[in-house]
Amino acid sequence: MIPANIAAIALASCAGLELRQLQKHYEDFEREEDMLAAMKDTQATEQLQYLSSAAERKRLYEESDKETERQLKLLQQTAPLFNEVLAVTGQSGAVNRMALGMIQNGEGLGNVLLATSEAEMQLEQAKLQAQIYQRQLELQTQQTQQREQALKSANGEVVTVATPSTAVSTELPSSSKIEGLKKAATVVGLQTECLRVDKAPSYQRLIFSVRTEDFNTLPKFKAASKLALGISEKEDLPFYIYAPEQIAVEIPLKPQDRTYYDLPVRHWKGGDRLIILGQSLDGEVVINLASEDTPQLLVVGTTGSGKSNFFRAAAYCLLMQGARVDVCGGKVSDYEDFADRFPTITMNDMGKTFEFVGEYYLECDRRNSMTKAELEQQQAWILFIDEYKGTVPLEDALRKAYDQQLCEVGRRGRGLKIHVVIGLQRGAKRGKEDPQGLPPDLRDNLPCRIAFRCVDGTSGRMILMRRGEAVTSLQGRGDGIVQSGLLDQRFQAYRFEEIPN
């Protein structure tokens, strides 16, 4: 038994060794397979990365080729536009580069022409300023020489005369203004003479004769005139055609040289709807709300321009003629003295404007079914909305209803003896940036526009139908322009500090 057990043990040991060898062999085989699999994964990742990089490079190259092709097409398309810009704006290298850059960046032709025209004007103003300064020096030298010769011939000896200062006063006498404008005309190559000087309450109107075949010199004449008179670039110097071969120039007066008028005592007729504005060169300026040209009013002006004074005077005029007047927005304190004299006037804060607009809207519906005879018997209703932007609701639904009702009152109220007078600090267009601005539909239904002094020409272009830049030349304190239909007058508003007895 012992030899048999020994043999069994030996065989078992051999079998164990074989099993261990087989186990090691399989372990080595599995390890080798794992290593091969890992190498394959690494190679696949590297290949994917390489392929991705190659694809990205190819895409970038294709996009670069497309961008180059797009630039070439854009140059081909913009070449005619650029030639047109060059024909309009001249041949200044800096301006040309600016215009080409704007066109290549996709700017519209109108914006390019506007920007290049402004740049050309700035260059021209710089040249004109240098020419005027040089011409002033030449004239001063000539005057000095003439004086020296006159003194020498009179006394037999030479006397040195000091050269006068070249500083230009902010307010010149009429003769000095005329001479300054003549010098400006000489600089730009125009021959002109002053035919007449008309003095308005807030400005002087100088009528000049102008004969030229090159009408491009007129803008240069205007720019040179501003330099000669010491008027800043931010302010306008109104130039306009007065008659064939004649132009009118409006030069503002100093506050101490202006003429101010108090609202005159007047016999009012019940049922009329007149607003007495003030005095102009042609006499008293009156707005009749019953006219088709002036049924609804839009008034714009900054603080101190005379807008609040106008609202007080207009309210007094209409109340004296028996109209109903409701004042919304603005300062209620401006009408504290009205309460005892006119118990029917209502003065409300901005928050109640929506309610009054709704009431006027319903009144339009009620009167719309009346006959002419019945309308004649109705009282005139006038809604004053001062500081309009502060009365517009911020909530979209309320703002939409407010706009719709107010536009309808403006549109239908013309023949229903219902009128709206809206006041703004500055002309602001309705948009995402300014949801409380004036909507275009409402502006179109306010045909009579009154502009007092504004901070920039943008407000004037949005409000006035003609001469929009002129708002920057207005001097405040009631100096205004009224436009509607054929009406186009600059006036000095009446002062209204106390209610007339």
C-alpha cells in the first residue's frame, strides 16, 4: 500500500505542477490579450484625435476659403456703391477709408453718405476756420497800414497803431454781424449784400442777396458764418430761402436785448377754441383748435424753455372760452392759482392719466353718433398731458390699451370738439430701449407741433416737419417755433405769471 500511495502522491504532485503551469500560461495569455486590447484602444483614441484634428483643420480651411470668397464678392458688390460715395463726398483719403470700411461692414448707403458728409463738413469747417483766421490777419494788417499812412500824411510822421484783438464777442452789433457774414461769404467765394434787417422779439433776420451757380457753396457759407459769428457747432444758425436769389439768416439776440410781452387783456367769445401763443415778425400768433390743421398739439421743450408757461397760458385761454380743461402730469402746483378762478378745471397727477384718457375715449364714442347741430351744443373738451413719458403704463397690456385709446382720441376728436395737448421734454421714439417714448401713430395724429429749446437736433427732426435743426438755435424763455400745415413761424411766447383780472 505504501508504494501505491507514494505513486499516487507523485502523480498528484505532477498533476498539480501541470495545473500551475497551465494556470500561469493562461494568465500570461490573458495579460497579453489585455495589453493588446489596451494598445488597440490607445491607438484608436490617437487615431480618432488625429482624424478629428484633420477634420477641424479642413473645416477651418474651407471656412477661410469661403470668407475669402465672400470678401471678394463683397468688394465686387460694393465697388459701385463706393464709387458713388466718392462722387458725392469728394476725394479725402481718410474719409474714403472710413466709407470703405463702413460699406464692407454692411452699413447701408444712407448711413455711409451721412457719416462721410459729416466728416467732409468737419474738414471743410477746419479749412474755413483757418482761411477766416488768415483773412482776419490780412484785413487787420491792411487796416493798420492804412491808419499808419493816414497818420503819416496828416502829421508827417509814422505812428505805430496796436493791432486789435481777434476775439469775437458773443453778441455783436448789427453792422458787425453783417460784416462778419460778408467776410464769410468772401472766404467761400460768394458775392453778397445785406438788403434788410428785421428785428423779431428774440432774434434778428438778415436778408442777403446771393447769386451763384454753384449751390454747394451755400452749406460752406453757413459753416463759415457760424465761425465768423462765434456760434458753436452744437447750435444751429438758421439759413433758408427768402426769395429768388435771396436768403434769410436768423441771428439770436442776447436776453437783455430781447422783447418780452405779457399776455394781453382780451375779450373772449364763448364757444371758441383759440390759444394765443405770442408775437412774431408778422404779428400775433394764434392757434385755433377748430381748424383742420391745428386740432391736436404736440409741445416739446427742456426745462426753462417756456413749455410750462405755454401750458398755463393755453389753459387760461380755453377756460375763458368755456371749454373743459383737464390737466394730467407735470406739476400740479403750476395751477394752484386756477382753482379759485376756474372751479371746473381738474389737476391730476400722472397716475390718473389713464382714467382720463379712457373717459375721453368713451366721450368720442358718445359724440360720434350726434348730428352737427347737436355737436355745436357740446362743450369743448381739452386734455393736457404734460411730461407724457411719465404717464405711460409700464405693463404691456395697459400700455397697449393706453396707446390705442389716446390715438383714437387724437384721430376722431378733430370733428368732435375733443382735443389733446401733449408735452415732452425731448422727442423720444418708442422702442425696446424706451418703451415710454412717443409711438409713431400718436405722433401722426398730432399735426400741430410747437418746439421750444431742445438739447439736440434729434428732437427737432422728430417733432418739426421742417427746419428740425433750428431747435438748437432757440434761446429759451418762450422762444419757439410753431408748424402745422402752411403755418411755420418763430415766435416769442407771452409771459403768463399771474391770471389777468
